[in-house]
Amino acid sequence: MKKTTKAHLALLAVAFFYGGNYSIAKLAMADGFIPPLGFIFARVLAGLVFFRIIHTVFIREKVDRKDFPRLLLCGIFGVALNQIFFFKGLELTSPIHASLIMLSTPFVVLIAAYFLLNENITKYKILGIILGTIGGVLLILKNTNSQYLPENMLLGDIYVVINAISFGIYLVIVKPLVTKYNPITIVTWVFTMASIVVFPICFSSFQEIQWHNFNLQVGLGFGYVLVFVTISTYLLNAFALTELKSSTVSAYIYLQPFIAGSISLLLGQDVLTRTIIFAGALIFSGLYLLSMKRS
């Protein structure tokens, strides 16, 4: 199997994990047992411990001192700001709004990659982003029957916008590192740098987590976010960036609502409609245009 094929499969897994994150993370925080910032502390701690152990035992790769400033920026944008504003935003807004706003990430990546990495903005990439956005919006608007209307939805939406921008910048500034180091080395140092920012800000909230009140729903949601949305996604994204452009990696965000809809079909929670088929065709067409190479 080609490495590029493996990279695309890794991104499919990332899209699947993130696709379930909006609802699962919100359910885990629903009863107030886990404060958003406490959740962030737990995520960074879990990622730091896991990757540090794996790196120390199996990789043992050293990092050039000149790359530490870039790694610090990756930790700030890719973990600290990204996670803090996502969970704070998700606390105030709805999963539908959050997932819709996250579709702006590829635009940020395309613009940042143009200025920072000199990646070309072709008409195919622009068309691919437009098609993917339309497809994602159609799928999300199809499920706007939620009655969840928070009072501070606008503030929550702004937080998610900051999160989307931060993650987009991360995908671009981490790109030069993935061609130089092992993916585990990168994520190990990204989480190490992020802990410098996150731990002082979030430790007091971490102490407020009501562990004794966890039920099965909260426990499973907590574990899902730590294992799949934190450890797995960062590692798989780092691997995918070794073979694909930042704009291609970010484009897979369009698959998140599509995968979420597919899961609901399998569980009998939804029915296959022309909207789902049409939106899915748009999303895959957009991904193809973004990933195709110029002849």
C-alpha cells in the first residue's frame, strides 16, 4: 500500500473520531461534572504522558535547538488555543454551530500556506473548498431540528472561530517539521510545549472535576475524547502531513458531518435521503479537487 494511501486512510480515521466528538464531548460535560478547562488539562496531560513514554522507549529522536520556537508555536496554536477555545465554545454554543464554523479551517490553511509555505492557490483548490463547504453545510442544516438554544451562543461561536483559526495555523506551521522528524517526536514536543501554557491556566479547573459523580455516559465520553480525539487524531494528522499538503489534510474536515450522518443511518436514527447523497457527492468531489496533483 502506498504511503499516500495510508495517509488518506489516517485522515478518514481522524474525520471519524472528530465527527463524533461534538456530541460526545458535550454529553460528557452536560451535567457539569467536567469543567471545560479541566477537560483540557486532562487531554494535554494524557497526550503528554502517552507520547513521552512512547518516544522515550521506542523513538529517542533528538530535536534541533533551532526548531524549539516553531514547536512552541505548534503547541500554542495546535493544542492550547485550539482546545481551550473549542471546549469553551462548545459549552456555550450547539454542536451544529460548532461543526459548521469548523468548516472555515481549510480557508485559513489555504491562505496561511500561501503566505508561509508558498503553496499555490489553484482554481481547483478554490473550487474544491467551495464544493466541500456546500456539502458540509447541506448536511448540517439537514439536522437543524435541535431545540438547544444557549443564551451565549454568539460568544460560543466566536470561541469556535478562534479555535478554527488556531488549528488552521497549526496545520501550516507544523508542516516543515513533519518532513524532518518522526511524527511521534513532533506530537511529543507539541504536547510538551502546550503543557507550559495549559497547566497553569487549567489546573484549578481540573481539581473541580467531580470524579465520584461520573456515570457510564460521562466516563465513556471522557475516555473517548482522551484516547481517540486527543492521542489518535494528533498522531494520525502528523503522519498524514508527512505525505500530503496542509490544505489536503484540512479538507478532510468536510467528511465529519458526512460520517456522523452515516453512523446515524447505521444505527437507524436517520434515513437515506437525496440531500445526504447529493451532499456526500459534493464533499468527495471537493476532496478530490483539493488532493489532485497538477498534470
